Amino acid sequence: MEPLLYNQSILLIMAILIGLMGLGVEAGFRFGRRWQLDATEAFKAHVGVILASTIGLLSLLLSFTFSWTLQRYEDRSEALVTEANAIGTTYLRTQLLPEAMRAKVQSLLSQYVNVRLQEVSLPLANQQERQRRIEQANQLAAQLWGEAMLAVQKDARPVTSGLFVQSLNQLIDSASSTQAAFQRRVPEIVFFTIFALSILIAILFGYISGLSGHRVRSSTFLLLGSVALTIFLIVDLDRPRSGVIQVNRETLQSLQKGDRPNKIALIKG
């Protein structure tokens, strides 16, 4: 089952968060105005310390989470490159197979490339279609493995069919690694904690302003806007299939178009 936040529009999530932060500022200000006459300087200083501590905690959490999601983005990019290289190597090593088998194996590899590219390019909402593409890729991989076993029966030499079997095994493993990399996400509890701290900071800003008898200054809204922007980037990076920042898929596309003559130009879409 997909996480709750992951199924929601990122724009909707950010609109709700910004709205709650704005309401928090206003609610905090009105509550602070009620206690303005009774608040001592020591109490105001104490609230300021709490605000500074909360900002520090949120900054630390944002820093670690941003680093985490950025690393996941890099992992997904590397996984696609590794898979593309594995497919390209496998195609080249079809030349080592018995001549009667090459055309069929190359055709299966071409179909496999198309299905894998379609699967990694599908948006988040198309869960059923994505699962269907995964099943198609698995079926094609099973057919390729069957052909590899036939090749071993006809020619068991390690420098011919053995090399093909090795590269095909790497192809299958790399596809699993890519799928796993695209599934890894930040736990929802981390995002809920970030949202809660952001709203709490907005409330405290409004509360301190109410105690001081003046509205929240524009610089405060700039700070809150920067926090919201950072959260947007983190949430977006955590969405490899539906975010604005997408993993570069040119490595798989080049397999389909034949743009890399050194290894995979023989594959036709």
C-alpha cells in the first residue's frame, strides 16, 4: 500500500502547509495579544529561546532529510546507468551465441528495452499499468534466460555462451536494483514531523509578535517562505515518478534510439 502523502499532489500538500502556517501566525499573534499586558521581559525571552531552539531542530531535520533525498536521487540515476550498461553489454554478447539464435535474442532484448523504458517513465497515478509493464519485463527476461540455457546446451564454452549468461544475469539483477531504487522513499513520519515543526514555528513567531504588540514583519514571512520552499524540494526529490525534478532517462532512451555506437547502437526500438 502506497503512503498517504505519496498519493497526493505535491501542490496540494504545499498549499495546505502554507495555509496552516499562515493560520498559525495569525492564531499565535491573537493569542499573544491576549497575554501582552501580563507578559514579563523574562517570559518573552523564554519564548524567544524556545523559538530559536525549534528553528534549530527544524534546520537540522531539513538538512538531514534533504541530504537523504538527494542521495536517493543519485542512487536512482546510477541504477539507470548501470541497467543501461548491462543491457548494452548483453546485446553485444549476443554475437557470441550460435548464429541461429541471435536474431530471436536480439529481438527479445529490443522488446525488453522498450518495456523497461515505458515502466520507468510511467507517472505515479498509473499503478496498474506500471505493474503490467513490470510483469512484461519479467516475462521477457524469463524468455531470454530460457534462450541462454539453450545456448549453453549447444555450446557450453565460458568464452561464448558463458559470457552471455553472465551479462544476462547482470541485466536481470540491475533491473531489480532499479525498481528497488525507485521505491525507496523517506518515511512519512519524517515529513509529518517537519510539517508539525514548521507550523509550530509559525505559531511561535505570531505569538512573540503578539506579546510585543506588533504584527509579524515581512522578514519573518521570508523565512517561513524559505522553509516552505525547502520542504517542497525535499518532497519533490522524494517523488521519482511524479515530481518536477526527474531522473535523467537518456541512458535507456539511447538504447532505444541507438545513440551510443560504442556499445548499444545495434539495439533498435
